[in-house]
Amino acid sequence: MMPPCGTFEYFTKVPSGGAQASPWVMESRETFVPTGSHLTDNRLVGWNPLLHIVDAGLTPNPGPNCPAVLRSELRFVSQGKKYAQQSSASYFVDRVVMNAVRPGDVFHMARSACGGLGVSALREGELIFAAGEISAVPLGSTIHARNPLDLIQGAETIFRQRDAQFEFSELPIEIRDAVTCNILFHGSLSRNGYRIWVRHGFYPGVPGRAECAAISLDGACDHTAVCASAQLLELHE
């Protein structure tokens, strides 16, 4: 697994002017507790980088795994060398997604220990969109996403009664709210005003490969753009 210095969990309240008002000052969702080790104390671009949102044009060399869309570059720039593993890092999403956020929304982005990338935006505590490793970012007060390891381990125990070496090559993602639960390896569905797409679940390994998924609120953000963003983020894991 990747040490903490290669990860981050950033968020910010979108300022007046939205994406056009970048750079945004990001904060970390984690509490900083110094240990003296750069592997533990550092984050990829520090604890409060600036986020520059830049038009990046059409996706170069598009294909089945690389959607042809107009992109926004999310360029994180550290505000100092201390506690920053590197000075900057860039990722790409569909431009439509960044234009959907409004002043006052809370924008989140995370890089997990397996290198997966996830983004989400909340409006008054409710999810507007999420893309990529959706289990790594906040999804609001009503939606939750996780790998259901308790069920997976139970299922593997049953299969190992016949095959002692059995293990799942892909782990599904569980997406639930107060009344509904779905467990998906892949596929699309709509429920309670949200559209959900799972390209694939988590692939076990060292460090493994994060799920690729997208969720969007009807009328708030174009679902196709959120799905494209999930694919673009996966290209940079």
C-alpha cells in the first residue's frame, strides 16, 4: 500500500465565481499529528495546496477507455516544501462537471492508499456528483459507498468449502441510502433522484486497484460528464 505521503484528502468551500475564481485554497480533512517521519507527516502536495482549474482542451488520443470530452485540469500546487511530497500534481475531469459547481458548494478530492482518485461536490450537505473512487470521498448525509468486506469474506468462506484457494478477482461496491441498497460489480441504475454507474469494482492486489464509478443528481450535473470524469481520473491512478 502507498504510504500516507502519497495520498491526500482535500476539500474547500467553492468561492464566489466558482471554477473561474481559481485558485481555490484547499484544506485537508485529516488532522495533522506530526510524527517526525516524512512518510507519515507529508501529503502529496502538502496540507493546504492551491487548486488551479485550467481549461485543458479536448482529450488527446481518445478511445474506449479515454472519452473524447473538453477537459478541466485540476492542478494542485503546494504552498511550501514542508510536508509536501512534491510541488504539484495534475488530474483531469470533464469541464462540464467543474462548471456545475456553485459558490457555497463543498468540493472534495482524495487520493487513496491504492492510488485511486475520487472527487465529489456537496450542496447544503447533499451530493451533487461523485466520480472515480467514490468510496474515498464524502457523499453527503444520505448516500454511502463501500466495499462490503463482511459479505465478501462470508461468501469466500462458503466457496472455500469446495475450493480452498478461492478468492474473488473483483470486489463489488455497495451503494446505499436510508431505504435502498445495491451491490454492483458493474452496471447502471437510477433511484431516488440519482443516476449511478459502476464501470468496475475493486481489483484486489498489492496495492490493488480502486473502483471506478459515478453518481449524479438529476438536474444538477450531467451524468455523462460525471461518467467521463470517472474514466479520466482512472487514467491518472
